[in-house]
Amino acid sequence: MKEPGPDDPAEIGPYRLVARLATGSTGRVCLGRSPDGEHVAVRLVHESRADDAAFRRRFAREVAVAQRVRSPWTVPVLGGDTGARVPWVATGYVPGPTLRDAVAERFGPLPEASAWALCLGLARALAEIHGHDLVHGGLKPSGILLTPEGPKVTGFGIARGAAVTPSGSPRWLAPEQIVGERAGAPADVFALGAVVAYAVTGTGLPAADASAPWQSPDGGTGAGPVDGPLRGELRDLVTRCTAKDPARRPSPAEIAEEAARHGAAALAGGAWLPPALSAGLGRDAAAPPVPDVPGDPPTHPAGASRGQRRSVRGAAAVGALLLAALATWALLPGGGDSASEAAGDAPGKSEADAPDSDDAPWPGPAAETGLTPETGLTDVRGDADGAGGTGATEPDGATETAPPAGSGAPLSELLPPEVREAGTVTVYAPVDAGPFGHLDGSGGFAGLEPELLAAMGERLGVTFALEAADDRETALERLAGGEGPRMAIGGFSDTPDNRSESGTTVVDSFQDGYVLVMRDGEVARDLGGLCGGTVAGWEGDYYRGLVAAESTACGDPVRYWGIDDLPAMLDAVRDGEADAAFVLYTEIVGHFAEHEGSDGGLALSERLMLIGDYGMAVHRGDGELAQALRAALQSLIDDGTYARAMERWGIPDAAVDTARVNGEP
């Protein structure tokens, strides 16, 4: 939390605004206080959205729908004014961590007794939501707040008519959502089972099956070994919840009845969580919700004690969740039924969520793709003009392959014989690797590397079949454990240590480096121009060390302020609390592209610092395939296709003149 900004009104409706919780491209979330002293979270729509008549209509409709649900297990929508000059909506303020925060950062996996109580609360929440002809459509650990009284679900109320389109991270999506079908209430039940599995195991779906949960060996959400942490009746319930066939999943009422036998007493007594975690909730609830006036950067969250960081993180979680729901309203296609949380944690910090939108979240054309029902593979094959093509799907669900090698593809002879014979290369692709590759609103892949692969496939005479992976790390894990011709995309850093650790060879397709983001008109060339100043960047000794290494010539050292949220870094620069933010060029350009208007008042340094090579990874033993990919990429560089793609995806300064493998031409 921070003090209200100069553009935040002192009051809105009956609420006095006392702090700002979060800021994003769709608006901001403030902490408000009602006349009777109760705290609420107030979401104010960004002016660019307020001028959109279609958005206003959808926003008004969705606020009205969400107000219908009042339950102890959901975060209530209290009211708002969707017709005001700055539309706003107020919801309950819950000063607690998300389930993801509790499991991943605070405590670890929950004991079985707590998981039963969690299951009961979630089932009751879904029963209430479904009872109003609504579907959540995006239930996941980062959308569940923990309180002493039980879990509270947020982010619902945006799906109507009990049907939703795909949204969220694949590990929480039901099979019918992943293949692009409209899904109803059973999809929420699947997500409930996946969430409970995560709460008990700390991992949930096994990485190898994150894109197709129903393919896990035990038929469920990766329950793990029978004698593991998820066992007995809870394991049986999770398996039923995550059945591939929606008709075989239990209803929320049936789940609640079964979970009540194990978790009702603990939930009713307020002792449903482990004592250590409950004590943290008590500290969060007792902490004053109004922040102190910011002081010197080292006293901010990055330098606070562990207990202080917890309170700040809890407040930040509330703001991020509320802003996510606001972003979802902003992304809804007109007249469609949809639900998702479109805002998330910092890049590389959390599970990736595919935005639920007709609009690609990054500028530039999306390679047309098709998702095959049973395999989760998306074909990217070159058309005659080298642009992205559609992988056609046969009636039986099989994927049509590219024409065989030798049918006019000029570089097909460079491929290893087994790849030419197979005609297909499996590509493990993170669902959200920014402009390098991501799932678009239609469920297909778009981005720089999918577009390049489409053109390279035309020249090599091979199909690149993209298979969704949760993140870059998962893509590399699947590359290491896979079989046959395979590779991974996502913009991998090409260093000897990284290659050795991941067992890969990297085809370098672009370069990247760090830039300074400063207030417009105050741009320094490099860190040497900020001696004695304050630089904000990602939390961690690694980033702190990079800044220290680049500013060794300073007599008055540069102070480093670690922040775990990119918009918060930019706010610190705008507010004058930091002189600059230190981030990767492609990261900040991608952020500005995704969040229109977020670059207001800011400018980038012209010089890239600590430049390195990045690209696509192949298995270390597939050197011949890597060289064929290098040759195909070089042909795109030579004829200008590559430069046009870099320009379309907004990162022309990351272009290379020569395609390399492991840094060598």
C-alpha cells in the first residue's frame, strides 16, 4: 500500500480513500473507509476505459450481476456508480494472503484437515455462485483469499448463462476448456479439485501434464503416489472432481456434503488452518491498513523485516486480485460470456494466465493456429508466403502434417533424416512468454517465435507442433524428458552455465539487455549517470549484483530498491521515489505494449546494458537440427522477414544480424 496519488479523489461515493493498493492499465484500486469505519476496496476505472461506451455497458451489467451473490465464502460486491465520470465499484476488503501465497511463500502444503475445510468452503462458494446462474471460470490458488473464518473466492460474477470460454492457466482448466469448448459449472468443479491437490501437495499437476491434466497417469490432477500427501478419501474426491468427462464430476452440493464430515467442525471453530499460518492471518488482520508516509527506499518493503513484508504482501494481494477482476471486465468481448483474471504477478513470478480476450495482449499479427482436441498440440506451419499457417485438424482429431520434405522446401536437406521422415517437430511453448510467444484469446499461440517458426517451417518443409507448457522452466523439463524431434521456445538466455544446467543447445534468435526507465526528459545513458541515486528493480541478490557491477565507477554508490512488481517499480519512478527502474528491454517494451498508456511520462535509455544472446532451445544431442534451424533463421534475416517480424512485435532493437548456435555463427 501507499499514500493516495495526486490523481486519486479524496472521496468517492460514501467512501473516503485512504490508500492506494494497486495500479494497472485498466485502472487503480484504493483502500476506502465507509462512514461507519469499515474498510472496502474501491476500483476506479482508467479514463481510457471510461470513454468506451461499450465497456461502460458491460461494466454496468457485470457489476449488477456480481451484486447478486452474497455469501460468507465470496468477496462481496458492495456497490458502485458505473455511470460516473470515473466509473467505480466497491468490494469487501479482505486483509489476508492468497492460497498461492500461503502455500508457495508462507507455510508450504496444507495438512489434510485444513484441505478438507478448504474444500468445504470452496464447494459452498461454488454452490452459491452456480445458484445464481453464474460460472466462475477461473478458480485458482491466486484467486482464493484465506481468512480465519475460511476461504473467500474472488473474481466471479463475470460469466453468465452458466457457460464460459477458456481462461486462466492450463493447470486449473478442465479438459473441455483447454480444447476451446464452452464449459459450464463442471469446469469449476474440476478447478476445485486441482486447487485442493495443489494445497496438499504444493505442486498440483505434474509439470509434464500441465497442458492436458486428464492425461496424468492416475486419471486426475496429478495426485502423486498413493502413499503421498494426497491420499485416502480426499484423494478419491479430487480424482472424481477432475474426471475427464464433465458428467462424472460431483456437484458442489455433493462435494460440500462429503467435505463437511471432515472439515465442518474446524471451519466453524475458526481453527481450520495450521497454528503458524493462523498467527500470520491474525497479524495481517491486526496491521493498520493505512500505510505510513514513504521514506528512504531502504525502509520500503524490500528492506523490511519478514513480518513487515507479510503485511505488505497481503495488502498487495488484495489489490492485485481486485485489479485482475477489473482487467477482466476491460477485456470481455462484447456480448460474450466469459470469466477470467487477466492481471497477475510479476513476470516469472507466478503461473501464467492466458488473457480472456478477442484481442491479442501483444501488438502484431498472431500466427493462426489450431488446437487439436486430444493432444493439446497447436500446429504452426508456413504458408507459401512464409506467414503463419493453420494446422488443419482431421475429423478424428489427428493433426494434418506439413508436405513431406523434398516437395519444394529449399532447406529440407539440412534436416536430420529422422526429422525429415517424421515431418514434425514438437515445440514446448510457455503459455505466457510475452512477445516471444503466448496463448492468444482464441486458444492458439501467437508471438515472435511462433511467427518465425511458421516461416522456418515453410523453408524446412516441416511442421512445428506447439504444445503448451506452464512456464519456461516447465518447457525445458519437458524438452529434457521428451522423445523424438523436439525443441522449446520462450526466449532462453544463452550462456554456458544455462546450457549446461538445462542440457540444451540454443539457436540465438535475438539479443536483450537492461535499460533504464526514467521520467521523460531525465534519461541517463547508463547507471554511471545515476551515482548517489536510487534504482528500482526486481527483488534478489542477482539483480542487485548486476546494478552494483554496472556502477562500480561511482564514488557515491547507487542504492538498489528491490520491488516484486513491475507496475510498482514504474510508479516509484513517476512519484520520484526512485530515479530509474532497471529492467530488460524486451520486458518493459512488452509491458508497455500489453498495458496501453502505462508508458505515460516515462522514457527508456538508448543504450542496452549487459547485452546477451537469447533464443530457442533444442536438446543437446540434436546439433544437426539446431544447425538446420540456424540456417532457416538466417534465410529470414537475409530476406527481411525477420526484421519485419521484430518490428511487428515491438522489439526492433533486439534484432540480430547473424543467426548463431550457442553464440557461434
